[in-house]
Amino acid sequence: MHTRIGRDGKARPVNSAEGRRLASTLLMEKPDASLREVAKAAGISTGTVRDVRQRLQRNENPVPPRQRRAELNAAQEVEIPATMDGGTSTAIGALDQKTATQALTRDPQLRMSEEGRLLLRLFATRVVDKQQRQRLIEWIPSRWRRTVTELAYSCSRDWYQFAKQLEVRDERKAADNEQVLEDVG
């Protein structure tokens, strides 16, 4: 884990996502472990371990959305000229679908729940690199090309709708959080 030295002279992780994931795994294996034990083993602060424990209790990802977005942004993003609705979108490039899928498979919350495992299986079977895709295009018998084409478009529409619903849910949650902060402030 990469560390930096703070103004107080203490070493801190540059990105606590890795430590958070390790802490969540440790907390699931030993739910009664003390915050200090887990913090020492994961290389993160006790406050971060407390946050991870609370996130797990709320059935949330141990890594906050901002850190997850930063990780995915670090994976080479590419501009896609147009989405199905005619807009533009920044998405994970084809070369990084594998990287993003691997990042998801490292998340204990996804691995340890039925819904998470279903999601991981869906992505594992749908990430196709350019070589695989080209090989399949050349191999598919002509009598099935139209059917496979329509099926691919249908799956694409389903995944697009899935992505849009996730975006809407994220936007609602962000708006709710902003409202709570305004009410408190």
C-alpha cells in the first residue's frame, strides 16, 4: 500500500480503498474483532475501520462512491461519441472492461452476497475483448447472424436501461444527502 507522511509526521495511505477492502474482509471473518486490531492489520485508521463496519452494517460498499469513481477513472476512460439516446457519454473503454470487472470481483460485499455474485457472473460472461469479438463475428453461421444481431441489440438495450436506472438512483441518493446536509446546517 502506498503511503504519504502527513504534517503530523504519521504515515497515511494515499488511497485507503485497498485497506478498506481488507478491513471489510477481516470484519466479515471476525465480526467481534476490535477496531484497533483490524486497523493495524489493514493499515488504516480506527476511524476508517469504524466507517467500514458501519457501511457493512448498512449493506453498503466499504469503499465510498468518490473513491470507487476515482479508481475507475484511473482505469483508462475513453469518450464514446454517442449513446443510444443520442447524447455523449464517458465510459470505461473496451480494454478496461476487464480491469473494472476485476476491481468488482475484489469487493467482498459483492463476493459475499447472492446479488453481488449474480452481478459478477453477469459481467464475467459479458466482457468480450476485440479479438474474441472478431473471432465470433467470423465464426457465427450465416443462418444465425440476424438472430445473434437482434439478441445482441436486445441485451445492449437491457444493459443500457440498467445503467440509466443506476444513474437515476445515484442522483436521487446524492440529492437526498444534500438535502440532509442543508437541513442540518
